[in-house]
Amino acid sequence: LKDSVNELLEGAPVSLDIAELKRRMCREIPEVRNVHHVHVWMVGEKPVMTLHVQVIPPHDHDALLDQIQHYLMDHYQ
């Protein structure tokens, strides 16, 4: 019942460790200085995420956004 209610309310996936996600992103993507305001919920069986990323300049915004999106899809989808 708890899993059903969590899915109906688009709750966060229980298996995702937000603190670990933030640590790994800062460690594995050199341009990322800080990750905060992370919000994760489920839509059906797919996780959806919003987050703020503070980066170390200079950087190519589009390339870095692509890199972050690919990182998240590879590690958390």
C-alpha cells in the first residue's frame, strides 16, 4: 500500500540517496562546484529531477548542460 500511495503522489524514489548524488556529481564532473535544491519524484516508472548546479567558470553552458544530463541519465535512470 505504501508503494502505491507513493506512486500516486509522485513521491521520491526510496532507493535514491540525494546526498550521494550531490557528492558524486561534484567529484566526477570537474566544472561542478556545488549541487543544491535537488528535487526528485516519480512519474510512472520514470524518475524526474530538478536541481541547481553551481559551476566553476569559464565553461561552455550548452556543453556542460549536455554533460550533466548524460551523467544523470547514465547513473540514475
